[in-house]
Amino acid sequence: MALLQSVVTGCSQEEAKAVPELPERLCWNAFASEDLIPFLATGEEADIRSRPFALAEDLDTANCSLDIDGRPQFSANAALRDFEDEVDWTTYEKASPAPMDAGEKGIVWHNGAVSYFPCKPSNPASAPKKYIELTLHTYDKPDNPEPLEALPALMKQFVAFAQRELNCTGAPRP
């Protein structure tokens, strides 16, 4: 492996650049890196940052971001909402979103997607039903429309992951 890395490092600049090597799974293990490749730019170094995926009163958001050579490429965010009317997507209206079948309701646009679902913790003694809002962003609009068509499937994956991780009952299927 070390030999291969030194060979790749020693390649001429005429060689096509590639997406930097990534872990097999990213963002709390919610996404396979191969599913994110279509959204990513080529470069030398990837930087992945995330907060733990735990949503509670004192920690009401979870974030994960992937930068390549210092430029944002992909982010996944989850937010805990007390009431359904706190889910506000008016900021996305200028992007001309289309409806998407993920969670309770979802929308997708040229470089992002957002969805939400109700979450009643599986422990009946727990707090009342809350709402989980999930957002995905890509930052460079690709020339190829195929990656954009992949956003709804990626959001369904994110919804299923969040429902499982948060032990939600009564939530709609992704």
C-alpha cells in the first residue's frame, strides 16, 4: 500500500486528479463514501468534521461536513424541532425545489434536499413526539445531472438512518 501511495504521489501533473481517499463510511456511518463521490470535486486532501449524532434538548443539532482542499463539498445536518411549524423551508423557495418522497415531507433542488419526520421515542416515559429535520447540501453544481438525481435516494438513506439511530416509533418509512 505504501508503494502504491508513493507511486500515486509521484504521478505527473498530466494525470487526471481524483477525489481524495475517503473512509468507507462517512457522517456517523450514515453514507457510503461511494454514494458521495458524484458530488465531490477532485483534490489532494479531504477533511471530515462532525458532531455526534445525538439529538436531545441540550444538543439539538448534529452536523457533518466534508471539505476537499479547504472547499466545502458536502454536508449533512439534523435538527430537533419541538413543533411541526418550526420546520420552515422558505429560504429554499428561491432554489425552485421539487417535492420529494422522503420522510413525512421533503423537497429537493439543484444542490440540496431537506426532509422531516415525526419522532416519538420508543420509551413511552420519554418526552412527547418531536420533529427531526434533515438537510443535505452539495456545494458545486455538477455539469452532469445524474448526481442531482441521486439526492432523493441519499435523503431516504439519511431518514432511515436517523429513525434507526433515534429509536423513533410511529415515523413514516423513508
